[in-house]
Amino acid sequence: MPNCIACNSPTFQLRFSLQDQYDDHYRLLKCESCDCHYLDPRPTEAQLNRAYDDSYYGEGEKKFSAFVEKILNHFRSAKAKKVAGKLSKDSRFLDIGCGDGEFLSQLSKQADFELYGLEIPGKAAERAIERTEFELIIGDLASTSFPSQHFDCISLIHVFEHLPNPTESIEIISKILKSGGRLIIEQPNIESWQARLFKDKWLHLDPPRHLNLMGPKALKKMLKQHGFQCVSESYFSPQFSPFGVQQSLLNLIFKKREVLYEHLKGNKEYVKSYSAFNLFMQKLFHWLTFPLFVMTDLIASIFRKGGTMKMEFSKSEM
Ligand SMILES: [Zn+2]
């Protein structure tokens, strides 16, 4: 039986079947016990290795083109300012799944923090290693050996949903975070309107990489069991949510999923069956309708149904 990835319960509801970019098929199941969504069958190591090959991290020096990276850096900088504003100036900070380290780099501009980034081996880690603003640890969370009560703040920005063992990961995070320390989790919102509307075509299902997807209630409940209280939540993300709607709409039209997204990352092999004109029109659609879908996400976020959830938790004082 396909037991839940988070709580190991054997009882589930079938949400729908889906297909990934490599034509492998899965079912999305929702655990009846903890409400976590997970893939069945669980992707194999070979399937995951293929899904995290160099094309995942973008073909160029960065994940996206210079223009797109510039826009993304604007969002990362705003995020860093917001996070830094809540921390004391000598805070020790760990970003789990730091990618190329751009967020930590932005954070280093805010104050004299002691910064650490954790990233699995791959192209993103190779980019991050060049940086001097933080200490990079290459590996996964289970292989680290940080002392107990070590960090003031830990972040997982679009990373938690990739974890193959969410419960074990939270146990480790709870151990290495100081009492009263902050945990920041930002991830796609499986309970959003866009997730409900597009079902298996939703961009942010990102099969087979997103192994666990919890809605706001499920995540809060799980973290509460580990001594965390939610101190803030927001559901508006112009960085992630409008593109979620746009790519999902395109997924309804085209046979292959995530064509525009792969095109923006420079994945020529994946989009080779689409003409330059077709790809240009997809890009044009993206730029022209962007303000519209920022507006729809803003409306959705008022009802806590935006495409992205940003939650901050405080670890209970022992
Ligand atoms: Zn469960």
C-alpha cells in the first residue's frame, strides 16, 4: 500500500492521475490522516536524478536569462529585507536548499549575519560555491551535523515540498533551531484556487520533484506537533503565482507540460518540437497577461487561496 510520505498512514483519497515531463505516470493521493498530498508510486532514485539534471537548474550561468534573473533578484531582495527586519543583527541563519545562494547574498547586504546555505550536489551548488557571503554545505539535511539549538532562523524557500522525508526533516530542524527561533517556509499552496482549477495540469505540482504538498492547515498542524506556532502567513506572491496560472493554462493547450518554463530556462532539447513563433507567442502571452494574473492572485490571497503560501513559525521556548 502507498503509505503517506509524512505520517505513514495507509488510508488516502485519490485526487487524480498525472504525467510528468518524462512521460512517467503517477497518482496524486491525499492522506486521510494528515491531509498531505503525495505521489504514488514514490519516484525512484533514477527518476529523481533525471529530474534534477543540469537542465533543471537552467542551461546558462544562471537558472534564467539575465533579464528574468534581474526581475527575480528584485523579489529576492524584497524578501531579504523583510526577513532581515525581524532578526537581530548577529543572527545565525540557515537557508536549506539555498540554490545558487542569491537569497543569502541579498540577506548579507542587510546586516552582519552569520549565514549558511545547504544545497544538494548539482549545478546550483557549483554556482553557490563561488560565493563568499555565506558558508556552503553540500549535502542533504540528514547528513549534516549542526549542534543542537544552533540557529536563530532557518528558511526553506520552495524547498520543503521537495523533501522525501518531511517529518524527519522537521525533527532535525526543531533540534538545530534555538528555542524561540524562527522557521520560514514558502511553498506552493495545494489548497489554492489555481491548484483546484488546473488539477493535474497545475505547474506547481512539478512532478516528480514535489514529493509532499501540504496545505496551510495541514502544515500548521504538523508543525504544531513538533512545537512550532505559526506567527504569520501570507498568500500573495507575484514572483510565483501568476506564472503558475499562465503555465497551467498553456499546459491545457499543449501536449507537453511546462514548455514555456523550460524555454525560459534555455532547455532547447525539451522544446525542440515547438516553432520559434509558437515559443514567442507563449512568451508574449506571459508578458501581456502578467498584470491580470497578479490581480487574480491578489484577490485569491485575500481568501487564503493564493498560489503560494509563505508561513513563519516560532519554536516554543523549552
Ligand atoms: Zn499522512
